[in-house]
Amino acid sequence: MNDRMAPPALRPIRGAALCAVAALVLAGATWAARAVWQVQLAAAGQPPSGPPDQGGGRHRPLTALENAYHVVSAVGDAVTVLCALAFLAWLWRVRDNARTLSGQRPRYAWPWVYAGWIVPIANLWIPRGIVVDIHRASAPGERLPRAVNWWWGLWLVGFLGGAGLYAGTTDAAIARAYTNAALLLVVDAAVVGAAAAGVFVVRALTAVQQDHMH
């Protein structure tokens, strides 16, 4: 009788990968739409009455363009949350499969799949480390896809830049679009680029594990 326990079966990942890719594409599109509205705000110029937030708890009536930006921003935020959930669901599955393929415990314990994105300082490298470990366990000896570094580098630019520029209310972002749209557009471009590179990351890691399943 064989005393060794059989490793857990590989989990299907095709559906999770398709959801993650679709969510990344949609998130990239909504951030691109946000950038388009910021360009329109900058081109229109700030109204003579000043920014929407007048200070002291006073707000002036919004223009039609500003109202539209509020809608675009709210939709973008909601889609970003859905994208994060879809990406994490896919990441969890490929992480489990990587453990099955390697027969070794992952370097980062399971809470880091979630906490790694929000714990200060640690969120600068742990998510990339999880993805790198998954690839190494799934395809030992193979070169890390370049898309991983592009994805993470662009994400850091968007994350760190957005933490300052998008801090506060949507009205504050509108005021920045009037006065400093260029920096907002740099952040938007980085997020859109990270979403595009993320699609290639999902496809690359999924393809490696699908080869094992076949």
C-alpha cells in the first residue's frame, strides 16, 4: 500500500482567467474614459465661480461636464472593485495549482493573497512576489514573462501617484483636472497600461498551468 498521499487535483482555471481578463479590460476602459473627461475639463477651463468645493462646507452647483465626470468616476470605482475581486479569485486558484504542481508550500501564506495589497510597505512587492512564485512553481526553469514586470511597474506608478492625486472627493479631482490635468493623465495612463499588461500576465500563467492539465 502506498503511504504517500496523492497531491490535490489541479483546479480548473479557464473560467476564472476569462473573468479576470474581461474585468481587466473593462477596468482599463473605464480609466481611459476618466482620462477623456479630465481632458475635456481641462479644455473647458474652470468656471469663473471657482472649483466645485468652495471651502467651508460650501459647494457651488456642478456644470453638466462635472456631473458627467461624477458618473464616470463612480462607475470606474465600482468596476475597479469588481476587477480586484475577479483578479484575486483567479490568483487564488493558480496559487493552489502551483502548490499542487511543486508539492511545496508557497513562500507567502494565504492571508497575503489579500493583505499583500493593503499592508503599507509590504504592498510594494508582495503581490508581485506571489505571482513570481506561482510562475516558478508552475514552470520551473522557464523565464519569467516580461509582462509581469511591466504590469507591476505600471501598477506601482498608478497606485503611488493615485494615492496622492485621487485622495479626497471627486470634486477635489475635478479641481485638479482644471489646474494640473497632466499629472492625473500620467496616473490614468499607468493604470490603463497595468490593466493591459495584467491581461498578458493572466494569459501567460493560465497557459502554463493549462499545459499541465492537458
